[in-house]
Amino acid sequence: MTVIETLDLGYFTRPAEEWGGPHDRREPALGYLVRYEGGALVFDTGMGEGSPEADAHYRPVRRPLTVGPDDVDLVVNCHLHFDHIGGNQRFTGIPVLVQRTELATALAGDHTIDSLLPGVHYEEIDGEHEIAPGVRIVPTPGHTDGHQSLVLDHGDRVTVLAGQAYDFAHEFGTPYRPWLGRLGELAAGRPVRVLFAHDHAVWEGTLPAPR
């Protein structure tokens, strides 16, 4: 049985001019602890430190990551922006699964807080990757070219840890992205719950078949 625990890792404030709205908005930073048959992983590790400019811009309030290297076998990041990888360096020697495209972009600079990248045991993947039966990474590009999500098959239903594939639950599916069809194919008509990196709300429904 797969068990998912939400990790509240704090929040930040996105300036109005960045998202095109009338006011600044507060967004949570969420990670997830996933226990599955034969192992456990953490999906995203919170907001990293090391950039006074980023702190001044986003005014983050950080909460500690309560998961450590003795608790998990793997780390999965949806992408490598600073607000998703803050705890990666504490998982010494534990594989951090990342799309090859995403890591190359981060290492090229001007993508994240560069000091958060060293000392991490990256395991690069290209495309989909099955971690264990019913635990699958699926590329979900859009927010970044190397963005990825985690699909958890419970048998009678499916959970998607979408990261920042969409910012908010109410936006999920709009605009349409081609990988939605792949998620629908994996769900095969079963109920789906979608959890996000920056929204406590949950999207529930059925996903479209491939177009």
C-alpha cells in the first residue's frame, strides 16, 4: 500500500508584477513523503538558502524538513528551482532523480541558487522512469523544459504529485499540455487526485485520453 504524507515546508510571497495580478500572493512550499512497497522517497525538499536577492524578492518563511537520509531511499525533484531543492544536500549519497535536461539547464547557470547544486548524488533520467511497481516518474514540461511529476498507481485510483506542472489546482488541464494524455492513459479511466507544490487544494476527476 502506498502512503503519501504532505510536508509543509513554509511559504513565500510572489510579487504582483511577477504573476500579473493586482496584489502580492502567498504561496505554500509543499513536499511529499511517499512510502511504497519496498521503499520510500521524498518529493521536493523545500526552499533553499544562499541568495539574499531571492530572499528579498520572495520573503520566504521556511519550515524545517522533518525527513532525513535515514527515512528514504530516493529524492525526486519536480525541477531544480531553489524553492524545491533546499534540503537536497542533507541526503548525502542518496540518489536524487532528475531529468537530464533539467540538470543540464541548472548547471549552465541562471536557473536556481547555484550553491544548492553541489554535493548531491544526481541520477539523471531521460523521460519516464519506473521506480517501483506503481511508482512512476513522467515528464511534464512547461514550467521548465525538464519538469517531471510522480504518478502513483493505487490499483483502484491514481495520485499525481504534479509539482509545478500547474501552479494551482483550479488551473489543472488548462491550457492543455500533451502529457495530460499520457497521464490519462496511465490512469485508464480511474479516479485521479492531483497534488501540487504551491497549492494546498487538490484536483480530483478523470483525465482525458490521448489526443
